Amino acid sequence: MPQPCPSTTPPSPTPPTSAAHSTSTTVIPTSKPFMDCQDVDPPRQILVNNEEKNTTFSNDDFTITSTGIRMIVTIPAINAEINFAGRNFLVTLPSSLFQNNTEGQCGVCDNNRTNDCRLPNGQTGSCETMAGSWKVNDTNCPFIPPTVSPTSSPTSTAATKTATPTTNAPCDPDICKVILSKVFQKCHKLSSPSLFYEACKYDVCHMRNSSGCYSLEAYARTCADVSVCVDWRNSTNGLCEYKCPSHKVYQACGSKVEETCNSKYNDKFVDCKSHMCQGLEEGCFCPKDTTLFNTVTDVCTPFCGCVGPDGLPRKPGDKWNMTCKDCECSAENMGPVCKRVQCPVLEPCNEAGFEIKTDDCCPSCVRKPVCVFNNTEYLPGVKVPVDICQDCSCGSTLDPKTGLQVVECSPVTCNTTCSQGFSYVHDPGQCCGKCVQQHCIYTGPNKTVYTIEVGKSFNPPNENCAYSYNCTKVNDAFTLVANKSTCPAFNPEYCVNGTITTTPDGCCKTCKIQNCRVQRNNTYLVVNNCTSAQSVEITSCSGSCDTSSIYSMAANSMMHRCSCCQELRTSSKEVEMKCPDQRQITYTYTYVEECGCQVTECKDKKR
């Protein structure tokens, strides 16, 4: 037989939470947190993989039911049940699977109550001390261990709805006496109230802001398990009153799974033979003569036959339009009766600026957001060719007569100013003319602009060596042809020192040429089959020097004076050479820096 694991849970600011895990699903029945440890009914919710579920939920691993007050998670594979109601929870496990395999506030599942209050270190202590030892790490509510026995604590009355501590009398709160009263009398013989009575006194006398309601709720749940329904909340002077949502009513013993308008849902969860569908539960249910519409909307309805397009129930006589059909909820047919919407005959819609559009199920000829000119459509912002001297585009305003966009225009402004040498000429077929060149244009060094007529010559002022410019026109292209003096080639290196002058017109340089001079030639050096990596400059001396032959009367012979063109100054330069065998060598060659005429011995001609 499944054995329930008793649990003593101290109040905490974060209400106790249990979790069930499978290979692919995590179920957490929990209460939304409060700011302090008040003993009131917090909002409750069921999270399946962090997604909130309102009512019954089932998959391959779990079946979850809820009555608003109590949430039950059934795990068929291990025949386990987690019963959660705010700060009370009950875990029922089969001893065949969990014998000696539990600990914590459930105790040890071995049918031996003496070790149920075992501490994490393995020692057995009081249940009051054990409860705080198994607290979850992230729980913020402090655990206050008892300092006095339950029989010597202050009193509390249900009428005041709070504990009124004194130190002169034993603690025996009136709210706890309800467990021993006639309210639970039918259950006393079937389930002993003593443990619940003592737990109630402990909570009220020792735990801050505790009313004892959870002990009564737990005992009422135990009574329901033995088929005894106890409507106990009205006997607490409002201290343990539970307020259901406005559209539901409280029932002390309602169905474990509430019936809905979905027959397949009812077959699976309400009318099934399994224990998870049977039994009585305290909770909030739909009023008499109404039915829960479905598990998603949580709406109670007196009629289950019709569903509107919004997914909500409709009453007989309600009308709506859905998917181009006019529908009415019919009580006779127990469901909606729909007829296709009748559309009027559509007139031809082929004018520019109009189109056929289906709205509210029927097609109609509607205006398009465009401008129309010469039976052509133009989108807003697009240029419209109304007139060559008008700049027009499709605007954003509407024509009140046609309902179409208005073509907005502004006059075109022509720029008739032309640069020097150009004239403004009207262009046939265009709104504005253009600037056409009429003269040649010459810009002087000081940015002064001159215009020259075709065929005319122009002499720029204050410019040396420039005779004139002639203006010509070829294929509509204007060109200035410059007539300038040409200077002969001039190289100062070939000049005799001190002989450089300018020509009389001041345009060209000239000098007395020195015949013997340095000759330069660029070539690749080849030495022993090795070639220079780059072209090098080779210099030599070339040119004529003065040579004379004069008769000497004294010597009665010809006197000869000879001079030779040869190097006067040289230098050595190096060049990288590449050889056929991939070697690289450095080669030094002689470079002639300066040449000149040097006197040399003249050989007499033999007679």
C-alpha cells in the first residue's frame, strides 16, 4: 500500500515548493512569494517546464489536477502523488519502491515513526528542530527553534484572527479546538486528530503570524481521503475563509477534476476509472447550472453548444461573423448555424486609380493611393510629366472630388547666366535653354579671362617669348593654337665656363660649346659572362682640342702644338653582377667625372 510521508513545514517568506522531474519535463507546484511569513493563502500556480498551466494537464509522465486551492501531481509510473496546498504538501509513495529510500521532512519510509525526525547528520531529534534542518538553501525565512513546550505557550483565539501571547496560561488556541469539535466528529474515529491538533498548537504558539488554518486544512484533507467531507471553514469565524474568484464558488468537497464542455476531456479526466480522476477535493468551482467552458479560458457558461471566433462561449441568440459567414447560436441545434455572406453584384472596376479589394468578405471597387494623369497611375513622390515648364509630382493630399492623390506642381526656374565666352541659347522642345560656347577662352597667370573670336589672334600682355594665340573651331570644339619661338637644345654641361648668355629676345639660353666633353651612355655591363643587374651609366671623353703647326724661322722647321681630349677626373663605382651559375658578384668600374684638352707630344712626320 502507498505510504504517506508526514511533513512539518515552518512558515517561510518564500512558500514551500516541491518539484517533480522526468527525462523531458519539470513540474513545479508553487505559491507566489510574499514579503513576510504571514499565514494566509497565497496565489498558487503550476509550472510545467516554466510554463504556467491553469487546470488539468497530462503527458506521458504526469497528470496534474487543480481545484484552485489544492494541486495534485500524479506520477503513474511509480504510483506516486504530490498533494500541494500553499504551505501544506503531502507526498504519497509506494513502500514497494521507496522502502528505506526517503529522508528529510518525509522521514524514513519504513513504517517506523521513531526515526521520521532524523537530522541530516543521521541523528534523531525532535520534529520541531528537524523541520528547520532540511531547509532549502535559497529560503530566506529564518527558522526559529522552539524554546518552550507547546503546553506552556501563550493563548490565541480565532475571534481576534491573531495570536495574543501571554505568559500566564498554557497555549491552547481556540482555532485548534475546532479539530476536536463536532465539526470533525465524523472523522475522529477514522483518522486520529491528535497529531493535527498538536501541530496546530505549535504553529499558533511558536511561529510568527501563524493562524493554524493549515493544520485544519490538512486534517480536512485526511478526512476526505477516508470519504468524510468536512465543511470546516465557516467554523473559524472568518479566520480561515477562502475567497474564490468572482465567477466561481467555494465547495468543501467538489470533484477532483471539474467537468468541462469538452466531452473528450471529460471522458479522460472526469469519468475515468483511475484513482487520479476519483475523489473529493476542496476548491473553487463553477456555480450551479453552469459548466467550465474549457481548461484554457477558465470561463463558466450555462450553455456549452457555441464557441465564438474569440474562443469564448456564446449564448443562444448571439450573432457573429466568422470566415465570411453570418453565424447565430441556436439552442435547437445545440450549436452555431452559419450562412455564407451574400455580396452585392460588383460593377466594372477598370478605371485608372481604382482596384478590386475584398473587405468584410465582399469584393468592392476602391480607390488606390495614387495620382492619375493621362490615364496613367503615379505613386506618391513620383514625378508626373504635366508640362515641360512645370515641376510636378504625385502629392500626399486627396482630391475631395475624385478621392485620388493630387498632382502638385511648381514652375521651373531657368538659369540664364552663362560664363564668359558662352551665350544663353533657347533649346527647342525644352523649357529652359542652355549656355553655348561662342569664343575661345584664355586665362592668364593672374586668373584674368580673355575671349578670342574664331580666326583672330591674341597676344597675352606681359608674357615673354609668346608671340600669339590663334582661335580655331573644329567640330564645335574651340581650340587656342599657340605660336611660340623654339629654343635650340641647351645643356650647361657642354658650355665653356663663363660663356652662358641669353638670346636678345630673352627667351633662350646659349653659350660657347666646349668641344671636349663627357659623353654618357646607359648600357648593361658584361664581364666574364656575368651581367649587371641593372643598366649603368658609362661615361667617356669625346671632342676636338686645339692643334697647330707653325713654321719656325729660327729652327727652319715646322713647330707642332698638340692637345688631346681625355679624362681629367675619374671615380670608381660598384655594380651588382648576376652570373649564369646563380652567383652574385660586385664589380668595380671607372666612371669619368670630367674631360678636358691636355697638351701631348706631337710626333714629327718623317720625310
